[in-house]
Amino acid sequence: MVLRTAPAEPLEDLPGWSVDTVVLGRQESIDVPEPLLNRALERNQAVAITSPRGARWLADREVPPNLLRPVLVAGPATGALLPNRWTRLVPDATGGAAVAKLAAELGYVLLLYAGAEETAGTLEAQAKSLGVIVEHLPVYRTVGVEDLSKRDRDALDSTRSLAFLAPSAVRHLAEADNHRFDYLSRRAVAVAYGDATREQLVKLGWRQVLTCAGPALPQIVLALEAG
């Protein structure tokens, strides 16, 4: 089972695996005044975008031509959401760590990361190890659901493993149904994408936590098979 904090493209089928997705939140925009964005662009050499929501936000901004920076995106689908006035750079692999590696390879040591208020921490951790300085600009936040649907409760009760793709997914599940969270934490394997997600699970007492290299289903399955 994959737990997200916002709707996304359906996961591709993987032979031998039955996968359910539970969406635990909704995304809300954060007001970012134009002068604030422009000053952030002035300070940095490139922009990092790792989510479709972040790409749509940047696409809607009216930025002076002299402040347009190369945009490092987590995948071609995310990059396709940006207009051609932005130079899009796509790493060979997906995910925030790959974006940080590409920034280092291209010599961009000052990177503006426009995305969620709460991140998985993967890009930041990789960037720090490579000497890339990241300025985080929150442009949207995730608000958790108040309650789980019957379908989601039934799916959670029947699963043997769960993949948490963001620390907010961990928190939102615990807040929406603490009793069920506690029950699952004692019997199911959790796969965490990102150090911050893993730390959140450990902090809340999840017994068995694995980590995956990326948010794609094959990467989640690889972590489960290796664990």
C-alpha cells in the first residue's frame, strides 16, 4: 500500500504485487509575493522542482527575463509542465537526490528549492553531502484529511506493508486514526522515502522501517524484497 499526501498519477501495475493507494491530504497554495521570489532567484544559480504542483506554481509566475534560471526537475513529466522560457534540465534518475547530484555535476552550488512546506528531506541531504547550498522556498502545504473512508480503512487493515512517500503522510495517518496507526505500526512493514519520513516513523514508534531509493513502485518493491 502506498500512502500519499495528495492525489497523483496512478501507479503502474507490477506483476505479482497488489497495490492500493490512500490519499491522506489535500494541497493548499502558500502566498509568495513577487519581490520575495525575485530576490530568491537573484541569490541562486538554479531552481529545483521535484513535484508537479511545484512546476505548475513556477509556470504561473511572471519572472523578469534576467532572473530566469535553469530548472532542475525530478523527471520529464514534471519538466513538461514548465513553459519554454525556462531551461529544463532532467537527471538520468528520478527523485530529489538525483536533482541534487545533477546540480553538483553542473557546478550549481546555490540552489533554490521551490516545493512543499514539508519535504521528504532527500534532496537536502544529498545536496549537503555534495557541497550544494539549498534555499527552501515553500509554495504549497498539505492539509490532512479529518477521517478515513471505509474503503481506506478496509485497505489498511488488510495490507502487510505500507510505503510512506512524505513525512506528512506519516503524521496525517496518525492524526486521522491514531488507533489504527498504532495497530499497523506493530504488525506491518513500513517503507520510507526520504530520511525525514523514516525519522518520523521511528519517532512515532513504528517497529520495522525500511528505506527506498525513490518514490516509484519498483523502488519500493526493491526495498521490500531486500528487507
